[in-house]
Amino acid sequence: MPASRLRTVLRPVLPAVVLLFLAVATRAGAPQRVLAFLDFGAGVLALVSLTGTVLWGLAATDRMLLHSGHRLVAQAVHRGTGVAGLGFLALHIGVKVARGRTSGTAAALPFADGGRPLLIGLGTLAGYLFLAAAVTGAVRGAFTSRRGSRWWRLLHMGAYAAWCAALVHGLKTGRPAAGWATTAYLLCVAGVAVVLVQRLRVRASRQAEVLGGRPPGTDRGGPRARSARPGHGGRP
């Protein structure tokens, strides 16, 4: 699906989501009931959106199954879910502080909460890592040098650690999750881990080919070897 067609399809989605939220908020009635709904719902929406961000980010780097057009669509969805996730995350933090679930200091400083420093601190740390990944992704052009590219890759891959920390924070800090939800989260972690390991293996293989003096994707019988044989433009 082209990116322009994807934007046409997704354009009505945001107003629909806003109208759905207003309908739920209106049905909830009093502002306190709206806050009670957001007390649990904003964190769940943030976690779901950021989970989609990680999964679509992995899909956008796939070169085995996806073509360039598909990767552009995956990148667009990756950015969209990232923006939505950060918005829900900001709402989640604001509601928690407003309802006294944690303090503003604990929300700003990791592991500063007096009651549950580890669990709240994991959420704060995940928020900073997600924010760093989003900012560096938005200013990708500022990391064009080789050293800058390494720093960009390191900061952007911090989203995987942030996602794991957010999962632990969400499962252990809020209401007890159902068994099926915990199983689904664990399957997501396993799936992302397998895809990430495969991606790192492919990258290591390409770097080994470059260091070995061969273009990526060629073998000993590849283009260079054939060019040295008689009849292929090379000298015997």
C-alpha cells in the first residue's frame, strides 16, 4: 500500500479516536470518574502504542520479506504509533501525579518514589529512553557521521530496553493482570527478542563480508570470482 493511500485511510482514524474518547468521558459523567478511567486506561494505551512502535520499527528494517514501498509504510506507522505512545505516556504521568499515585519528583527522577522505587523507577526510566529514541529519530539528519551514526543507533536501540522496563512497570505496578494478558506480553517479548537477534546476526554477517573484502551478499563464486574467469571480461 503506498504511503499516500495509507494517509488517506488513516486520516479519519484520529477524529474517530477523539470522538470515542469524548463519548466515554461524557458517559463517565463527573471529572473524577473521567480521571478514574484515565488512571488505568492512559497507561494501557501508552503501553499498547509503544509496543506497536517497537514491532513496526522492527518491520521497517526487514529486507527479507518487505520491499522498499512496504518499508516506507512500516516507517510511517512506526512514527505514528510512537507519537501516540508519547502522548498517552504524558497523559498517564499527569493523571498519576494529579491523583496522588506518585509525586512529581518520582515522575522526574528514576527510583525516587518512596513506596515502590523500583517499579515506579522502571516506568520513569522507560519514559526517558522512549523520549531519547523519539528525539534522535526526529533529528536523524544530525547524526550523519560515522561516530554520530553509532550514537544514533545506540540511543534508538534503547527503545528495546525501555519497552521491557515498561512491560514490567505495567504488569506489576497497576492492577493485577489476567493470565492471558501476561502470556501475551511474554509472547511479544519472545517474538521481539527472536527478530532482534536475527537482525543483529544479519548485520554482523554483512560487516564480516565487508571486512573480508567482499561486497555484502556475495560468496566465493560471486561476481568477483566470475569476473576473473576467461570470457567474463577478466584475464585468465
